Amino acid sequence: MNAFSRRGACPALSAPMQTGDGLLVRLNPVAGGLLPKSLIGLCESALRHGNGIMEVTARGSLQIRGLTPASARLLAMEVDALGIAVRTGVPVETGPLAGLDPEEIADPRPLAERIRAAIEDAGVTQRLGPKVSVIVDSGGQLTMDAVTADVRLVAMRTGARTQWQVAVAGDGQTAMPLVMAEEDAACDIAVAILRMVAEKGRDAHARDLTERQLRSLASWRSFAPPSVLPDISPSRGEIGNSTAGSPSATLGIGETSNESAISPLEGEMSGRTEGGAKERQPIGVFDLAAAAIVLGIGLPFGSIPAQELIDLTQYALTLGATEIRLAPGRALLLLGLSPAACLSLQKTAATVGFVTDAADPRTKIAACPGAPACASGRIATRDIAETIAVENRDILDSSLTLHISGCAKGCAHPGPAVLTLVGGENGAGLVVDGTAKALPAGYRPGYEAAHGIGRIAAAIRSARHPGETAAACLVRLGAAGITEIYRQE
């Protein structure tokens, strides 16, 4: 096993990451899903070797935490024994219903596999940072719009053909479109972008590419064969004739020759809670026509005791579940169920605390494990989150992002949130429209944090106009006013 990775790296099975509660590993099955018995085996392994908590991240990865150096090695051996192949290298992600959803424009998996192979052939994997990623999204009921990536390829219908829109640095709303391309060209463009990023160093992302580089990508219509791609240099910015066509119209970044990098984007590569794009929650029942139906259930705040997941999976197995897929949004998708079995499993899941309603207020709150689960946590984040969700369901609408962080690292939501509670020496600090790393404007004891948010919720109920969102009302109240409300007894 490799040396333990630093914070901020991707904690793969072969390179656990040190966290406040021990080592953490993150798994992404090659097959895209798991057999129910395999998931049960993973949970049992987590009970033996970790802290007994299973997590699904905002990007749809499975996490096991609380490991020691010795137990992490045993876990890796047991994963191999279960026959679970896990992805390595640059993440090339597809939607959780890829290849199953009749509403997809195209099956994204063949293109994703081509890109994975091309990345390896290009030899850039070791030169890219651990959080550089690619998304291949073909639409359908569960898109990848809310997940950020360095490279986005989105299927588009153009008459009878399918083409791929290539964009960089963002989610479905914020990524910068470059060009529409056929599948072969789209694959080459994706690898060319990654080569440019790799030339800038392991801390670089696609957001660091210059306007000149982006214009050349957008204008290049006839791509060189892969054997020529190693000669592409971002310092020259020459992937083709940068004067061909009208790339500036595609890029929307002006006609200047300025070599400055494009601006960073919210939620960049967080691997947890992403940027501003909104999409359908992976929770509820999804009709796949010939492929029957799929039940999506969420993990509250992304985690659940392993034994509870074992019990639910064993019940799902008796009901006929054949596969379980991990979904962005901290959810699991269960395949192979009949309508009656789906309803029964949904009721059972709700009874034991899983999220079975897309309107559940817990889906609007990002909360790390916090104290006492994590040694770095200064406040009991999950207890605070549960209290706020129960008492303020009406305020937690789609406009409001609430982040509760045990410390200033902000693991659950690295990007800005409308409201952030962060644990520190002075208790639970409040940050308005910022990240957990920002200096809080006001504090109150950690055990009173939920009460402070309750006071803000009461102010929203009193002050907001008919039809106004909670976030819009907070803007009118102002950061100083919100902070004062939070601090009041």
C-alpha cells in the first residue's frame, strides 16, 4: 500500500487519507454498481476495521473512515476478496443511471471508457492533481448538472445525430462551453485539455487555462492523432489555427489576447457539495420502462451506521434487488425491485432514518461528522443539523444552503454557503455567504447553535415577502443584521 495521502488528496483504497478520526478511503466501483451481497460485505468490513459508519459523498463515492494503518490494509484485502474492482486514475464519471435510462440521449459509457483509455495512453495521469476530473453526461432523469468537473462532455441531439458539447471548469450552469464535436473529436479534445492542465503542474485545474488556450481548443476542428498529442504545449497554445472560425462567440470571453487565466468557480472539485446548478434529487422512484423501476434513498447528511445499511440491504435482497448504484447527492439507487417491493422498502428505509423524500429538509444541509466522531470537530454537527431540520423545515427551501462544519477545514462543503456554522475555540461561529475558512462574524456556544439558526429562521418568517425565497430574504436582512439575530439570547 502506498504512503498515506495528504489532506485534500483523493483517499483511494491504495492511499488512505489521514483525517481527524483516523484514515479514510473512498471507493468507486468499476462496474458502476454493487451486488447487494458485496455492499453487505463492505459494511461488515467497515464494522471490523473502521468506525462502523458508511458514507456516500456528493459526487457519489463510497467512503469508509476511522481506519488505522493496519486495518486499512486488511480492508483493502477484503475488498479484493469480495471481487470489487475499484477505479483508479483520473475520474471519468457518468450519471448513476447510465445505460439504463430510456430518457438518455445516448449511452455515455462507451465514450467514458474511450476517454479513460486515452488518458492512460497519453501518460498524463501522474502529472495531474488528485481532484482533476471529467464528466460524460447524456441527460435523462438524473443528470450530472450539479457536479463540477474540469472537463464536461454533454450529449446533444443535432437532427438525427448525437454530438457532445465540450465545456471546462464548472457544473452544468457555470462551465464554459468550448465546442460541439462528434464522439471521436470530443474524446481527443478532452485529453488535449487534460494535457494542457498537466503542463501547468499538479495544483492546476482547467480553470487555470488561458483565453488563448481555450480559443485554440474551440477553433480546432481537425484533431491530430493521439500520437501527436504529447507535442501540445500550453506555453505555445497551439493545438491548431487559433484564428479559424469564431471561437470567441463560443467561449463568450472576449476577443482579447490576454493570457490571464479564467476565474475560479464555486465548488471546484470539492468531491462533496457542489456549485449552483440544480437538478432532480436522486431520491424517490424512477421509471426505467423495460428496465423496471429504481428506488433512490438518501443517507442523512451522507452517512449511516453500517449495521443499518446491512439490515436494509438484506431486506432489499429478499425483495429481489439485483444491484445497488451510488448516486451523486449522497444516495443509493436500488435496481430490480417490483412496484410493491419498492413501496415496502421505501417505507422500511424511512422508518430507520434514511431519506426517502426529495423534499426532506436534511437534503438542504451539509454537515461533516463533527464531534465526537471526528477528533478535529469542535461542535456536534450532526446533532445540530438534525435539530435545525426538524424545527425549520419550512425555511430550508431550494434557495438556502446551510453548512455545519466541525472545524475550519469545511470538509462537507468547501464552497461558499448562504449560512455556515463553524466550530472553533469560541464555540459555533456564523459565516454569512462564505466558507468555513472565513472569519466568523459572531459566535454562540456550540450547544446553542441550533437555537441561533432558529432565531434567524423566525426572522425570515416574519420579514419575507409573499413568494420570496429564504435566501432572498436574507439578502435584504443583510449580513450584519443576520449576525446580530444569531447572537441574541
